[in-house]
Amino acid sequence: MIRAMSTQNSSPSLSENDHLILVDGSTFIFRAYHALPPLTRKPDGLPVGAVSGFCNMLWKLLQEGLTPEEGDEPTHFAVIFDHSSKTFRSDIYPEYKAQRPEPPEDLIPQFGLIRQATRAFSVHCVEQEGFEADDLIATYARQATDMGARVTIVSGDKDLMQLIGPKVGMIDTMKNKVIGEAEVFEKFGVGPDKVIEVQSLAGDSVDNVPGVPGIGLKTAALLINEFGDLETLLTQAETIKQKKRRENLIEFAEQARVSKLLVTLKQDVPVELPVAELAVSEIDGPKAVGFLKAMGFTTLTKRVAETTGAEVANIEADEFEVPGWDVPDHKGRQAERAGGAPTASSVSPAAAATADTSGMMTPQGLAEARAEAAQSSTIDTSAYEQVLSTDRLKAWIADAYETGFVAFDTETTSLDAMQADLVGISLATAPGKACYIPLSHVDGEGDLLGGGGLVPGQIPMSEALDLLKPMLEDPAVLKIAQNLKYDWLVMIQRGIDVSPFDDTMLLSYTVDAGKGGNGMDELSERWLGHKPIPFKEVCGSGKSMITFDKVPLDKATAYAAEDADVTLRLWQVLKPRLASDRMAGVYETLERPMVPVLARMERRGIAVDRQMLSRLSGDFAQGMAALESEIREMAGESFNIGSPKQLGDILFGKMGLPGGKKTKTGAWSTSASVLDDLAAEGHELPSKIVEWRQLSKLKSTYSDALPGYINPSTSRVHTSYSLAATTTGRLSSSEPNLQNIPVRTAEGRKIRKAFVAEKGMKLISADYSQIELRVLAHMADIPQLKKAFADGLDIHAMTASEMFGTPIEGMDPMVRRRAKAINFGIIYGISAFGLAAQLGISRGEAGDYIKTYFERFPGIKDYMEAIKREVHANGYVTTIFGRKAHYPDVNTNNPNMRNFYERAAINAPIQGSAADILRRAMLRMEDRLSAARLDAQMLLQVHDELIFEVPEDQVDATIPVVRDVMENACDPVLKLSVPLQVDARAADNWDEAH
């Protein structure tokens, strides 16, 4: 925190022990305005979005300072603003900044409020008629350094870079970037002392500084580096070989000299407030809280009050006169905007759509300001518009173009995007400004057999989609959705490729994986304090549930438009957190681009052999019947094998087997782990029960169920992938779940035989070999493992040899199996108990194995302990590509839960890194296949494996491309210290290919 300095005892001059911070306030105002969604004060609609952004930036700066070093706090501090009147530069060159548009209407009343905000925080607020903020900054910097003090300029403005020197530094707080001589050279090609010379030649289109035509920054830098300064260059211009350059320098010499006068900052302004009087003062808590309460900034008010000790309840909100603010007049205009984005005159649609936070405040401050803006206005579902005419639809489309972004959602008749009918589309362009476009609602609410015809008044489907298609595909308009993959699939089947987009589900997952769910309802309650209308309230539940096309239009509008409104608000809250949490790279490279890749895979689907599944169901039924006969004979009585209670009574009540535990209901537990433990100890009946359960699951979950997932239109199975279901970044699939097909048994592998290639095609299975062990070897830096992988050795045999001193050649398969179990078990934090059960050995022997393993590979133990320390300190762990897996409850006092979270945290960087590698491969795969002119299509992703369907005559050409993409997926971002290996084969069905 910036420490207060008594102005009473401050020196009339500065010394080498002093540190002056000069904040470029004028630039921050406009950056705050353009980066934040507009925010209005509830009582009167007064626009205060830029004020909110400015206050958050200033408070963050006052609290944390610029550097972490003790004793480096500033002794003097001021925010410098431009004065509204013209400056001396206008007298030199009347066209200077002449093309600048008038400030946006809703920004004008905020100028004065920002000055008052500065003073409310007990910070010096400086502006002076006739001079720009940059001139005042230059003058104060010169005065301070002449007295021996250090100066830090807080800005990202290139025009201030000419001031950088031994005692003058510059920092862009938003980008957390220090700008020194090296950064200036990178920007201008010269040092700070030559910036003026370069700018004189290159000019500045933003400020209307003319410069010399045909000379840009690079050419100007070359010329100044050659001739030394502008005047020398102009006097020797005739010696320049390039004809056009020579002619322009001669013709526009005076223009260059005028430009130099315009870009040179004055360092001798007769400032009205001496630099010594800019000493830091203690923040007046009640004064700051009074201002913030008046603005309605609830979150920041609480934070300032807690820090300063001010009592919020006992402080009245200050009253302010706002020049030019007429409540009735402005309120109407604000209501028309309804909190929308800046107008087109103030910021381009593209800039508004992708508005980041560059240079105006810390990312955390921006995130908090946007959260406050999103939460500030109540959600009124009765205010949403029902769009029933093409004119109104065109108006909404125009509004999306003006803002540069639009929240977008579809309403359909099914959760299966491949079979869903489109019922309507909702849009939102600002908080509270949302609509619903019904397209195919029918009469007959509650009639399960269907109602009458279409509800009259709706825009015809084809006409509406024709109008929406250009906007939904236009790169100038950012589409914002929650779980966009579903909407993308719905729209692509209607010829509309939604792009570009942001996905609020993925934004939440990127920054908070492991902290809770990422569904819209949960996010709305967490971030907006609002509980959306439940689906069952609109469509009912159970047998009385109706499809959305039968919902009355008024109820449908409230429900659907609210979804778009909430999604837009969530985007305003979550998008800035990518910067504040430093997760933009993960979102942009591993999350968002996966959406269309997975959607295309889902759309392609995979063929399934119905007859084979039918035969398998019969085989499984026969196997179950045989096992049932054996089980009842062993039990000595007939009972329902599928009943956990009856089974428990047989095993523990009648037979008295060991290890029986009762559940809360008083019944014996017959969970899979209990039966596995009994089977491992040699008890035959539990072993048979395990076999029976395996066959029962294969039959019910796969061979019986899979035919029901075959799409009647495509005759293929289309699984659905979830990007945000696991903490580690692993994908999961559902409807049907293809990740959990048991493949360790022969019966389980038969299920994969039913997934087949179409006639004339082959399936290619490309599977990473031991990728998690390779990642472990890299992350934990284990020399033996790295060498073994580099040499292409059998890693499990090598491990067994290291542990047991057994030669690799002629090794007993059982010894290798034990080493393999330990290798993979260590990744998941396996215990002696778990290893004993897996290998059928005593816990003591298993414990000795684990102890020996850590002795032979000490780096693994060190790695595991380091991860534990990391997760306890931070609450999260990180993959090699920067993905965070959060475990917020890891410091629990419950030892069992704490151990569980620690084991999960140890595994997460390994499993998550492997998942990220596979994602990178998938993201590159389609382009590489296309570039090679191959017709292979990526169909499935299961664990570390990708499945492709390929024309028979392209198999030999496809496999090398697939293997190359997968094995080099880390390049060029990261060079693994172990090679990746991919096994790829082609066959007529999945099992044979694998």
C-alpha cells in the first residue's frame, strides 16, 4: 500500500530518496470508457461506467503500488488530466487533433466526476489551461529529476516514451509491463532521446501530425540512425539515393519541422502546483466512501471501507452537481440505450466486440468493475421483446452490428442437437436488452400428442434465418453463448456457421475448473445473484413435460430472452478474468478453438453394426445365465443377484465373509470395491458376482442400449463431448458414453468390434503410447525414465529391472506386470492397500514395492511432495501449458479428504498435460489432413486415442500424417524432454484397429 507522507513536514523540494508517480489520467478515462460496458446509476440513470473503471484502477494502484520492493513506495503522487480548452499546439498547426470526434454523449458528464473521484481518494488532481496532460507530466518529471528524485509514469502512451531516461521510468499497469529503453527501441527503432526525431518524420494520424508523406516508423528510424537528428537529415536530404524519399524530404521539410514542434513535449510549463506539493496523503476513508456510495459502487465501497476503517452505515452518500446533466432528458436517452455498448461514433463494432482492458487498469480491477456493472441492473423478464416482424428483427440485427457483440441462444425440442427441431432464437445486446424470436411454436399447450398448427404471427423460419445468417457469420460481430457447441450444431444443420464466438461456459471452466459447476443457472446465482427461470417451470416435468414448441409465447419469451441476457452479463464478468488470472492463452489455444472441432466430430458420428450388437446381447445373456446358476449353487439358495441387500445377506450374514461393512441404511455394502477386495483374497463367490456384474453392465449399457442411439437420418451414432466436465481438461462423452467401454476383458473388447467403417473405408486408431508416464518423466525430470523413453525401451521392463535387479531379457511376465501396476498406480497416488488388491499380494509386500520404487526413482517422490506444497499454498496446480486445476478444499481438517485432494492434485498436472497435448493435436489435425489432400475424417476421441474414418486407398498416406501431428503436438510452444510415440493401425472395426 502506498504510505502516507505528512504534507506538513514535507520538504519544499524533492531529493534522491523521493519517488514521484504521475498517472496519465486523460488516457485512462477513454480506455475505461471503451473497455467497460456502460453502467448507469440506478436512481437517475447517470452514466458512471468510466468513473467505475477509473476508481477501480486508482484504488488498486494506491493499494498495491507499482513494485513489490519494500521502501520503493512513492512519496509523491498525482493524476494528470487534459484541460478542455485548446492548447498552444493549435496555434502552431490549426489542424492538430482537428479530426478528433466529439466525446460520446454519455462520457461528457463523467469527466467532472472522475476529477472528483481523484480528490475523494485524497490524490492530487492536476490540469492546466493551454497545456495537454503530457506537457504537465513532462514538466513535473523534469523538475523532479533535476532535484534528484525518481519518476514513474503510469501510462502506455507512446508519446510519453520520449521522457524515459536514467531516472524516469514508465509502466503500463494493465499489461503489467515496464517500458524502458529496450521497449522504446523495439517500438521506434531508436532510443528515447531520438523518439521526437522519428515522430517528426513519421507523423501521427491519430493526432493529425503531418510528418513527411511516404515515411513510416521503420524508414524514419533508419534515417535518424544514419543522420543523427532531423535537422541534419533535412539539410543533407539531397544526398539520399531513393528518389521519392529524397523529393518528399525536400518538399515537406518545413512540415517535418512543424511536426517536431507538435510532438515535442514541453518541459517548462509554469505549473500552478509545485512538484513538492504533490506529496502523498493519507486516504480520507469517509470522504472516499461517501463518493463511492453516491456513485452506487457497492463492491468497491465495501473494500475501501474495510481498508480505511470507515463505517459505511454511518456515512451519507455525497451529493454532486453534474454540469450538463439534465435528468429527464438524459434518462430517456439512457433508457433507449439500456446500458448498451458505446455508440459507433465512439468505438468501432470490432473494437467493442473484442474490447480488452489494454492500459487502463489492472485486470483484477477491470473484472471487478465489469462484475459490478453486470450485477447493478436488475433482471426484469417482463421487459424483453417478442420479435414478430422482419422490421423488428432487422432492428435487432442492426443493434448487434452497432455494439459489435450479441448474446445468442437457441430453443429447440430436444437435447440431442442432431435431432432437435429449432423453435426460436434469443438475442441480447446489453444487460436488460434482450428479445426472443419465436419461429415454430404450435398450438396445444400441454397436449402430448401435439396441438394445432403454427401460432400465428411468427416470422417464417426460412425468412428469419436468411436475415440472421449474415450477422451470425460476420467476423465483425462477436457471438456470445453458453455451451455454444450445442447451438453451433443446431445452426450448422441449417446452413449457418456461427463465428466468431465466446463461450461463457468455457470462460468459467478456464478460470475456475474444480471450483464448482459451469452451467448457466449456477453461474448466474454465483456471479449475478440471480436465479433464472427453471426449465420445469416452463415445460413441466415427468409425464406432463411438454416440448418447447408448445410453450405459450409470453412464457417462452421470458425464459429464452432471460438466457441471452444472463449469458451476456456473465460474459461481462468472466471475460476480463482471462487477463487478471493470466489464462487467456489457455482459453484461446486449448478451449475456444476446440468447440467447432468437437462439433464437427459429433456431426460425423460413427457407424455401428446392429446385428453384431444383437448377437453380443444374446451371448452376454447366456453367459449371465450360466454364472447365475453357479452363483446360486455356491450360495446354497436361490436369490436375486441384482439385489444388493440380498447379496449382502448371503455374503456376510450367511457365509460370514470378512470385511463386511454396513451402510447408513443398515444393509451390508456390496460395492464394487468390496467385491473386488474379496475376489482378490481368493473368495470364489464374490469373484463370480464381479463377472456377472461386468456382463450385466455390458449388456444393459452397450449391446442393448447402443442401437437406440443410432440416428434415423444418418444411421450413425453421434456421441456428445463435454469440454468442461473434468477438473483436469480431459474430455468426457455422453449419449452414449464411449469413454468407459471396459476393454481389459475380452467381453468388453467385443463392444468395440461393433463400431465399424463404412463400405470402402477403414478405421484408423492412433493411440499415444504411455503418454502420462512420458509427461511424468518430463515434469519430474527422472533421468532413468527419460533415457528409457529416448532409447525406445520397454518402460515397464526397465522399471522392473531397476526395482528388482532382474535382467530385461527373459524377464518373468509377472514381474513386468507388477512394475506396470506400480508405474501407472504412482500417477494416481496408489496406496499399498490398492496395489495389494490389484496384484493379489499382501499389503506389506505392496508397501515394500512402493518404497523400493521411490528409492530407485527419488525424483518422483520429490515431485509429488512439491505438488502437495503447491496445492496447499495456491489451491491449484498447473499443467505444462498453463491450465489450472483448482482444489479449494485441499486444506480441510478432514485427513481422509485432504489425502484425497492431494492425490488428485498430484495426478492433475500429469493427466491435464496429456489432455492438453491431445487437444493441440486435434486442433491441428484437420488442417494437416486437408493440406495433404486426404479425405480422412476425425470421428472419436477416447482417452489418449483418436479414431479416423479413411478411404481404403488413403490409409498408407494418412497414418504418417496423423502420427506426425500427434507426436509433434507440443511444438513450437514446448520441447518435451522425452519423445512422444503414437501407435496407429487401420482395420474394419475399432477393436481390430486398436
